[in-house]
Amino acid sequence: MSSSRREWQFSLAIAAISFILLFIDLAPPGRDDGGRHARAEVTSVDNQYVRSNQIVKTGFQALRVELLSGPQKGQTMTVTNQLTGKMEFDELYAEGSQLLIEYGLKEGRPVDGMARGHYRLHWQGLLIALYVLLLALVAGVTGLKAALSFLFAALVLWKLFFPLLLMGFAPVPTGLVVVAALTAVVTFAVGGLNRRGLTTFIGSMLGVILTCILTMEFAENFRLNGAVRPFAESLLYSGYYDLRLTEIFIASVFIACSGAVMDLAMDVAASMEEIKLGNPDIGFFAHLGAGFRVGRAVVGTMTTTLLLAYSSSHVFMFMLVMAKGLPAANILNAPFVSAEILNILVGSFGLVTVAPFTAVVAALIYRSGTLATTGTPG
């Protein structure tokens, strides 16, 4: 069987699994599934129940809306927009706003409506479509495979990983299995069912495992627990008292860096393959040395990747502690800041070490045999 045919069959298998995942629901029982959702447009607003205290608004808006989708399309109803006084959660609506609402039914009429935010799903769908189109235009078939890998990763996390954590599965082993599955799909779908894909997979997993070990060790030494993450406490109050928050935090660290680790491993693996193709008679140590030099070049720019990603996502937090005039020692020693430092530095360990790991694996894999059966991804 040709390499190209195997890769197409692999992609079709991933597409089939993704389709099956769409219909899997492992979420724990006991949820209130009676609510219906629809897009609606605000026709009138009553703000008499909104109480303002400087920038803080509490109370609620009474909205009259017309449903724009769903079985009750065209019907009108009153919707409540509850305000909690927290700007990160609250939204105010004006006449003409389109929003997502949740409602119940009574004698075929929509009742008990609650606002669930400005309607953004159509814009999200458009952005995803543009992203897939860009991938196809730039990378051709490989770009479509990357889009399929993206979809598969999202479904595995949403349909399997998160529900399994809620069901009480051990977070670290479960996270490692999920990362291994995602890494295999991404590396073999994009890199091909060949030695390049195998090299990328092994190198990536070595980096992830090292990150996991370091996170477990330093999370204990830092005296951190998963409650430093947003919504962790709210999750406990929702009835999930037995969740192992610290282990979930550890799993989140190595899962978060796994994408960047895969990217770096693919760069090194592809370079090692090209070196071997250009000089089939190159010796083991010369090949390994070339891989180390490539690794040093790419690591030089990747070391700040996690720093920029994580620090920019918490820009308001850092601005707040600076605005309060807190000394550096207080800031760095705070639990939530220490958690981000651990996230950045331990993730960077995985990034830095994956380059030599992949170079060693590639030198061993390409040491013997011919490259005629390696194949090239579409």
C-alpha cells in the first residue's frame, strides 16, 4: 500500500472518529437540560431595575425580544438580564441587540427567558471558516489535515477529557493519554505516516513527560493547588467536592505547552529528514550534530513563546498589582503569580529539551534503512 493512500485512510479514520465524538455525551448526570436556546433580537429595554454605584451595576434588565431561530421563531417574550456587579460577566443590551437566550416552554409559549450574552456564534463560525480556507490556500492538503487535527483536538478535550475529570478520573494519567492521542493524530496527520511523523511523536512525548514530572515536583514545592485557576472554587461549589484540583492544575500545564512542543519537534524532525535526504551517507554523529544546530536555532526564538502567551493573557492582573504599588517580592510570591511562573518556566523546559530529544530520536531512526519508503505528506 502506498504511503499517500495510508495517509488518506488515516485522515478518513480521524474524520470518522471526530464525527462519532459529536454524538458522545459523557457529562455527569443531574444537569438541567430542560432549557432551550435561540437567537433573539431586543425590541425594547426596561432599565428601571438596574442600580448603579459608580461603575458597578446590579439588579436586572427586563428585555422584550423576538425569537429569530428555533421552533418558536417569530414569537415574542420577556427576558431577564441579571447583573452581578462584575464587569467580566455582565453585559448590557440596547434595542436592536441580538443575543443568545435560554427559555422554557409553557403550553407551547416561550417563558422564563434568561439572557446568555450577545450572539457571537455566527461570527465564530465565520472566523473558523476563514481559518480553514487560509490553511487550505497556504498549505493545500496538509492545511486541510491540520484543520482536521484542530477539530479532533477540540472534540477530544470537550467530549472526553473534561467529562472524564468531572467523573473522577485521575487527571495526570488521563491528561497524558489525551496528549498522547492528540500528539499522534497531529504529528501523523501533518507529518505523515512515516519516520518523520514517528520522530515528531516520540520527541514531543519526551518533552511532555519531562514537563509533567517537573510540574509535579515544583507544584508541591511551590505549595500550589488548583484553586489558583479561575472558576475552580465555583466548580467545587457546584457539587464536585472530590475533584483533585492540584492534579488538574498539573495536567493543564503540560497540556498547555504540548502544542508548542509539537511544533518545535516537527521543525527539528523535518530538518533532520531533509539533511538525510541531501546526504544519505552522513554518519550518525554528524547527523546528530546537525540536528543539535537546527535545534539551537529554533529554540532561540521559541524560549519566549510561552512567556509572551501567558503574560499577555494576564495583562490586567499584572497591571492591577503594579497599580497598587506592591513590591516585587509580594507580586512574585503571590499564589496566582507563582502559578504563572511555574506554567511559563516548566513549559519552557519542555520546549528547550524537545529539540535535542527529537534530534537524538531522528538520528537513531534514520541511521539504518532507506528513505525510499518515507513518503511525503500531501
